[in-house]
Amino acid sequence: MTKRYDAVVIGAGHNGLVCAAYLARAGKSVLVLERRHLVGGATVTEEVFPGFKFSVCSYVVSLMRPRIISELDLPRFGFELLPLDGTLSPTPDGDYLMRWHDAEETRRELARFSTADAEAYEQFGKLMYHLAMTVRPMLSATPPDPSSLAPANLAALASVGKTFGRNADHLYDLAKLMTMSSADFVEEWFESEPLLGSLSASGIIGTFLGPRSPGSAYVMLHHYMGEIDGQFRAWGLPRGGMGAVAESIAGAARSFGAEIRTAAPIERILVENGTARGVVLEGGEEVRADTVVSSLDPKRTFLGLVGAEHLDDEFVSAIKRYKIRGSSGKVNLALDALPRPTCLEGIEHKTGFPAESYLRGAISISPDIDYLERAYRDAKYGRFSRRPYMDIVLPTLADPSMAPPGKHVMSIFVQYAPYELAEGTWEQQREAFGDTVIDTLADYIPNLKDIILHRQVITPWDLEQKFGLTQGNIFHGELSLEQLFFLRPVAGWADYRTPLKKMYQCGSGTHPGGGVMGAPGRLAAQKILAEGA
Amino acid sequence: MAVGTPFHPRTSALNKSLNWRHWSGYFTAGCYHDFIQPEYAAIRNKAALIDVSPLYKYSVEGPGATALMQRVFTRDVSKCSPMQAIYTPWCDSGGQVMQEGTVFRLDDDSYQVNAAEPTMRWLRLNSAGLDLTIADRSAAVAALALQGPTSRRILNACFDGDVDGLRFFHLVAGTIGSVPVTVSRTGYTGDLGYEVWIPADRAIAVWDALLDVGQPHGITPCGILAMDVARVEAGFILIDVDYISAERALIPEHTSSPYELGLGWAVKLDKGNFVGRDALVAESARGAGRRVVGICIDWEPLEEIHAADNLMPDLPQLACREPVPVYAAEGQVGRVTTRCWSTLLKKYIGIATVEACYASPGTAVEMELTVNFRRRRVPAAVVQLPHFRPPRMRE
Ligand SMILES: Cc1cc2nc3c(=O)[nH]c(=O)nc-3n(C[C@H](O)[C@H](O)[C@H](O)COP(=O)(O)OP(=O)(O)OC[C@H]3O[C@@H](n4cnc5c(N)ncnc54)[C@H](O)[C@@H]3O)c2cc1C
């Protein structure tokens, strides 16, 4: 007789691991089953080329909830964030805009383009601070159902109301943010192209929207509200790559007694009389558990593992309608030397600071809003962008352990790469996509092609095949208003429960959504424990 | 990264202590010596030469310039003659102070606004419909404060403008060497002193000339830490230390009106409309709820508390900017925002914000102080600001 668990968690992405850790901490016997040979899901480090370690998918941390870091004591298990200082936005004419960690220095850089922008920047930061403060409590709470009159639910609604009340002055701005395009939102504040470009770019990451599409402004906030050490909008590089984040959560989970099995793909969830009873692995092995938790995206969970036959039609069609279009790809490079962007030629002479200091943050290829919108237009008609938006980091500058001495790795997040191509398949187009990325970037970094030792190109199709992200959507479903908060993933099922008894969801397809945040995993565990699992 | 001011080649050669502070994104010398006393003493006894280039400077010119000044500032700029300066706060529409600074009237339609924080945006926002141009001159204009009793003699020895005839808060143009400069009789030390406004590309020549002729008069390059002590003695508030700019404040409780800052004298409600006037009319009728005041910690109890632990009183030689609570019998009634030991007055003094009913001079309060790692309360008195103001400042 095989062991029977209190809970089995499907998928060892960071959310599945967080959920398992909290359940185990509460004394439950927990088994996590992961399809791949390693834990982490979209939060992994892999040695793709000998000696070079890539954060293959996600690459920077900010959204990870401080509560989780402290409650699970993640630093004890290897969680360490290294600073990412600033954002360099090269412009096509060989100039650049640098936004540093330090406000005064940023102001000076911005003033080269516009004094008005330089001064408005701090005020904009203040507005975003307040908006982030407004949504912050919601990142740690299960969304209340506005249609339910249950007392606990009313209390939760009241607490949302209280947060809004405390931030009443900013409700107009919040309404704007929720409905506007990121371009319109930032154009209310600024005038210089490189600033508008790089700010509005954070509104398109992971979404199938352009900077001029309504709704993209909220995505900006999603990328702004992360916090490190009490500071909003701070992003960090995990030492050892993103995999170290997942490993640390796995370490915490194991310390509480959770078991984690890799190379254990689930084929289906066992359902008897509308109740989840366990899972069946590929190959037929059955694992029985009192509670089944899925960290996969809603489509994969319900249409794949559960099966429409166990669900009512209305729910099934809601899940089918759930938007999960992929829009992003990734190119990871092993480099023989440090890239030398044109805009940093002679920089040490001009400013007194070595070029390297400008590369310790993110590099954003987003020269202006039209550039981004054109990139989107390509994708709308089924092509990858001819001139894509790119968000780049060089983790080796902070963490030399990622490559042999003197060598570097470069992580290039690329948009747009639509899942559905108008012509050909992604397998046929993969290298052409990689070439486009490198060609575009080489315009800004002339020595790039000479220093590439290896390149890994990841398309939305690869994200789906290899990482199990349906349609390659990085957030397990778009962060659009109609599928956020009490609507994520679908109305009526935002509290981590599912139509099946004894079955829950805990992945990025649930509130508060995608990103390396851990909040869905933690909130799901709380719900499961509260329901007396 | 922070950068040097136009004087950096000189200040960096002198700053052997490597004590640098960041000021508006510039490196400024905190203290050239190992300790601030020689520099502080220069402010009060000789002449201190202080690089204040990081100040923000804007020129406002054109037929609409005076109207903008009247719209933005709480003081009546029409009362300010050409080549005169005024000190004034400016407020947001809720009457909460955004900044305070000096405004130079250079001519009927020409002004220079000097501010601690950027203010271009605010000037522009308020200049709708006015015929004027605003230029950010912050980087183009270098500035030196020459402060102390011998400063007049030094300027007389190298500057061709009329220094002896230059009254407090007035300006005069002229040259030092061949460099055209403007000299204002202003400063942040509460002493006799001047500020010299210099084209940035000629800055070094003026520094050299001043140090050269200043030698016999004891001219001493001085860092901003000594100036910080001098300004506490002089009772000058500092933005983001003694109050928070309404622009930066995150919650309403963090903002302050001019009345609360003790700047009610600089609010001219009858001069016509200006930004924040409605709110200030209401507040002047109601009275400010709290007040910036001077505070002076009683010596004897301070000494006794320390002596009980076999310690000498621990006196802050640098201005300490960590706010500490002020208590009365009812509980906390305010905070001390800056405090220091005045070597001149031999008093432990500070600048505090207290509820209005505790603001009258002589009110006995207590200040929190950590002595021997234990939180204690030391008796203190509310006092009138300034703590120190020599007649030579204005004479
Ligand atoms: C290219 C890319 C870049 C990104 N960049 C960032 C970033 O820089 N910062 C950030 O915060 N976020 C980023 N994200 C988003 C973030 O990585 C994801 O939202 C997050 O990692 C999702 O975590 P999860 O635990 O919810 O799901 P996942 O990580 O997707 O975990 C699900 C797990 O389930 C496993 N699984 C799938 N099917 C089965 C099965 N049948 N049986 C068993 N196991 C199964 C998968 O292998 C996976 O391990 C990025 C994502 C991508 C793809």
C-alpha cells in the first residue's frame, strides 16, 4: 500500500513549492510532483552551455512577498538578492538615458533630455508609491467575492474598502491606471522619448498588448509594486540565478517535511463523485491524497488534468475563454567578454565612471513609444517583431559564479513573439527569431556578434513544450482587468477553490497573478488550511 | 553617480579627510579637516569659503516675470527693488510649504530664484498665460558663500563693486579678476556674509583669487557640516530635515504651512492672489496647530543623568538630524528635528516642532535622549529662534 498524503501539489514551480511549504509547516504530509528533472518551473537556473548558467526564463526578482521570505526564512536556504542598479536605455542615435538608483543622479540624467521630466519624475514616483500602497494589501489577501454576503467575505470587502478609503485621494489615478494605456498614462507626465519608451515598456511585459492598448497601464503597476528591503520598484538578481529562489523554497518545504519528486509528470487528476482523490502519473502510478492542489495554469489544470467531463459547461467555457496568449520570448547568451554599447564609448572620460557601472542594471531597448507600438503591430498580424523590445540583464556583473572568470551571461527578454505565427512554425522560425534579436541588439552593441560563444533561443512554443506554459504565456494568463482580482482566473473561483471538492489551484493563474511573487501559493495554502484540509 | 561641482579640482585637492557629502547629486566637502571646529570657528571669527554650487538656480525674465513671482511666492515681490533679494516660502494649493529660498530681483522684469530642490516644473506650471522665459541656470552658475566677520574686507580687496554700500539682502554686480560676478549679501550662517554667483566655466579663477587675497584675513575653506551647526544657531530651518516639502510628503501629516514653520511674517495675504492663499487665509484665522521653535536642553539635569552612569555628557558636535520625541506631562507633543552642541553659546540647542500650546518661549518640556543605551527624558525649554544672531549680520 503506497503512502497516502494529506496533500499532493502538482508542479514544483515557485508557487507550488510555496504552497507545499506552508502546508507542511502546518503539519500536513505533502508531496510535490514535478514533471521536469528539476524544480522551479519558470524560475530555474540551467547550465545550458558548459560553465555558463542561465536563468532560462524569469531573470529578476522584485515581486516576491517579503512576508513569505521571512515566514519561510528563505535566506537560510540560499535566497540572496544582489542589487540591480538602474536602467540604461540606449537611443538609436548613440546617446542613452540612464536611470540610477539614486534620485539626484537620475534627475541629472533626465535633465539632459528635459528639465520638466527630470522634475516630474519624483512626483510620478510619489504617485506610483501611493498606487502601489493601495494595491499592496490586496497582494496578501484572498479576493472577496462581491456577489457573496457571507460574513467573512463582507469583512474582506470592507477591508478593501478601507484601503481605498485611506487612499481616497488616489482613486481617480487608480481608475485611470486600471483603464488607460501605458503610453497615455506616462504621456500625461513626461515628454522625452527615451523616458516615455522605457516607462511604458513595463506595461507590455508578458501581455499581448501594445503601449497604446488600454489596460497596459495596470501592467506597469504590476511591475512597479514589487519591493525589496522596503523599497518599491527595486529589482534584484538572485545569487545563483532564479533557480536559487526555487531551491530555497524547496529547502524550506523539505525542512518542514514536504517531499518533492522530480521527473514525475502527472497525466490526470483522479476524480470520484465530483471530488478529487489524487493523481495519476504518466506510466500509471497513482498517488492518493486528501487534497489535490494544482500550480499549473487554469487551462492545463482543468481542460488537461481534470477533463471537461468532470466540470459543468459554464465553467468549462469560462476557462476556455480565459486569455493566455503568449507574447514573449527569450534569448540567453554566453559571452566571451563584456559587451561594449556604442553609447558608452568614452563614457569614463565624459563622466568619470567606467562603462561597467552603467551595465549593472537593466538595459532596455525601448527608444520610444512608436518603436514599441510598431513591434506590437508585427505581432498582431502573426509575426515576431522585426525590431523587438528587449529587456536585458548581465547577471555575471553581480554574480560572477554564473560564468567562468572574465566571461559573461546575458539574459535578453524579447517582445513580441506571438504564439500563433501567420507563416510557418516556431520550430522553423526559431533561429530567424534569434537572428533578429541579435541583429537588432548589435546596432546598439557593435561587438556583440564577436563575443557570442553560445546562444539559446526560447520561443513561446518552447515555453509551452518545455516549461508547460500554455501558449507560452509567462504569467499563466494575461494580466488584463477582466481576469484580475476576484475575476482571476474566472468569476466565482478566485478564492483558490475549484468546482471539484478537495481540489485547489495555487499557480500564477490565480490572484494576484504572474511573476515570481509566491502570493498565490501562500494564499492557496491559507485557504486549504482554513477549510480544514 | 554624484559628480564634482565646478570647484571640484580645488576642493578635492584640499579635502584630505575624504569626508564627502552628497548634495543634490554633487560631491560637496563635509569637512576638510579632521573635525569641524576650525571650520566652524572660521564662520564666526574669520571668513569661511563654502562651495554652495549645488543650489538650484533659475532665471525668470520677461514682462510677465513679476506676475509669476507674485503668483508663486507668499511674499510681496513688488516691494522688492531691483538688486534686492528676499527670502520667501512657496506653497502648494493647499497652503503647504513646498520650499523656501531666496529670490533676487535683478531688474524690473528679471529674477533669479535660488532653491534647495528643483522647481522648474512648479514655475512652469504656474506661468500659464504669462509672457516670460524660465531657464535652469543651476549648472551654469557656480556659487560660493563667503561667511564671517572678515568677509567684507576680503571682498573689498578683490571685488570692484561697492561692498561697503551693500546692504543686507541686496545685490551688486562687478568683477573679481576679470570674471563678472554678482555678489549678494545673503547666507545660511546668520553671520556677516556674502554669496558670490559666478559663471561655472570661470569658477576656479574666482576661488583662487578669493583664497589669495583672503589669506591675511584668515579665509578658510569650510565644509557643509560646520555650516549646518551655524544654521541651527541662526535658527534657519532646513528642508527635508526640519520640515518635509509638500511635494515630497507621503501623507498629509508630513506637510507644514508657513505659519507652522514660523514663517507667518513672510505670508502677505493682502498682496493679491497667490498659490495657497485661500488655505492660508483660513489657517491664519484658525491659528497654526503646531510651531517650529527653538529648544534648549537644560545643562544640569543632562549632566546629572550622565553622571549617574559615571559618564560625561555626550554632546553632538555635528548637527544631528535624527528626529527625537518631545514630551510634556500629557505625552508626546512634538519632535526635535535638528540638535547640536553650540561651542559658541555653550548650549545644547535644537530646532523643534511642537503643538502650538507648547510653543511659547519658556515652556518646560522634555526631550528623549539615549544615555548609556537607555532611553531617558531630559528637561528642556522652548526658546525663541534664533539661538544666535550677531548685529554684524545686518550692520
Ligand atoms: C521568459 C520568462 C521571463 C520571465 N521573467 C520574469 C521576471 O524576470 N521576474 C518575474 O517576477 N517573473 C518573470 N516571469 C514570470 C514568472 O516566471 C512566472 O509567472 C512564475 O515563475 C510562474 O510560477 P508558478 O509557480 O505559478 O508556475 P510555473 O513556474 O509555471 O510552475 C508550474 C510547474 O508545473 C510543472 N508542470 C507542468 N505540467 C505538469 C504536469 N503535468 N505534471 C507535473 N508538473 C507539471 C512545470 O514544469 C512547472 O515546474 C517570466 C516568465 C517567463 C516565461
